[in-house]
Amino acid sequence: MAPPGAWILMPPPGPSRCERRVNDITPLPFPQPAPLRPEDVRGRIAFHAAATQVARAAKARLVARYGEVPTEQAAAIVSLGGDGCMLETQHRWLGHNIPVYGMNCGSVGFLMNEFREDGLEERLAAAQAAVLHPLRMRASTEIGGVAEALAINEVSLLRETRQAAKVRILVDGKIRLPELICDGVLVSTPAGSTAYNLSAHGPIVPLGANLLPLTPISAFRPRRWRGALLPGEAEVVFEILEAEKRPVAAVADYTEVRDVRRVEVREDRGVSLTLLFDPDHGLSERIIAEQFTV
């Protein structure tokens, strides 16, 4: 836990980030959501569209057909765009315990369902829920500041200059790698294991595996280290070596803290978010199928 007076950086339900004191935030209960019924969602849908012409036009048609309520009153949020839009929607309404159903109006759309205008209320009622827990990052900076943020995909450490970063890695208080020379290193959630983690040649992790991939980014020494799979309850600590000469930034999804000295990462089981997927096309199935994509 962060000490009283430390700052926590989290995106609010709005277009920009804000800072709130850690001791001002009250933990919320997050029960397993009950299945939605058609009467639950009828007239109680909120829409969030990416800033593209295609997504905005799709939202206009859907609002004209199904109506729209303020997000705080919604039984479900429909996110229109790609995976980036889904991530933004989750962050903006994290803590409100409103399930999010994505429809693909973007490119990849790994977290999205197929876009169709017909039968939206019925699709929401039939959707399967996937409950995810984010990573909590606590970063100590070179000037003595402390920042916290939540990551739904991953927490990554990235070099800030032309020189490679030097990082010591501890897992549950034990030094596991005294020195990693690299462009960066990341810890991913299972849901985020198909994102930046996969691009960095990390493993894809099924949702129910209770594992966190720890993956180097362009490791120079030790050259053959390819990362590790850690228990979901593990705490990972990164200590930055030669920080003045080799500055490092820590990024939790899209919250960036520069010139860090020490970064602590753990899964926060006190925070949950719910994604909705069409039957037989759930997130667990997509993660398994992605491992057989060539």
C-alpha cells in the first residue's frame, strides 16, 4: 500500500487524467456480475465511440435505434472502435462495476465482438462475462515522488535514452535477476498477454491460469533469458541501476511515470472489471485460438 500523502495517477471518467490521493479512494466490492436480462438492458445502454468517422457514425445509428442513458445509469456500456477504444472505456469507468461490451469498428479488435446493428439488446443479455483484475503499479521516482496507477494490459519499463536500461528484478522479495541490460521489461495480465507482451515474444496465457508473464524487451544481457511465468499473486519489483546515466520510464497502459528508481507491480484483486462476449466467442477461447495462429 502507498503511504498517506502519496499520489495515485488514474484516468477519471473524462478525457484527461487526474491525480487523487491514495487515502481518498475507498475500495469497492466487486461481486461476480449476474447475467443480464433483456429487460435489464432495454433503454439502459451507454455508448462510447472511438474518435473515428466509422465509430462515430455507428454510434449515431445505434443511439437512434436503441436510445442512450448517462453512463452512471447504464446496465452496460457498448464500446465502438478497436482494442484501444476498449482499453480507454475500461479505464474511464473502472470502479463503477458496469460491464463493457465491445463491437469492432477498428482494425484488430481482439477484445471486440462483431459489429452488427440488429439485436443488440438480445446480444447483451446472452453475452458471457469475463471478470479481469488489473495490475497495480507503484513507482518511486528519482526526485522522491511516489505514483500509483492501474494497468489492464501491462506495466512496462522502457529506456528513455539511447543507452540500454540496467534493471534488477526481485520476485516476492528475492533477487531473481541481479542485472538485466535491455530496452525494457514488462509484466502482463493474462488478458494483456496477447498485446505488447506477445509483440515482445512473451507467452500467451489463458485467463484461468493465474499466471503473470514477465517478459524482457530486446534483452542484451543475459542474452538468452526469455522471461518467466509468475504466480498471479507474486509481487515483482524492478530496481533501476545507474538511473542517472540510464533513465527509465514506467508505463501502466497509458499512464507514464518518467525517471523511476523503483517500480513495484502486483495484481490487485480488490479491483475488477467485466467484459462481455458473444457465446462461443469468449476471451478465453480467443486466447487459446491465438496460440494456433500462424
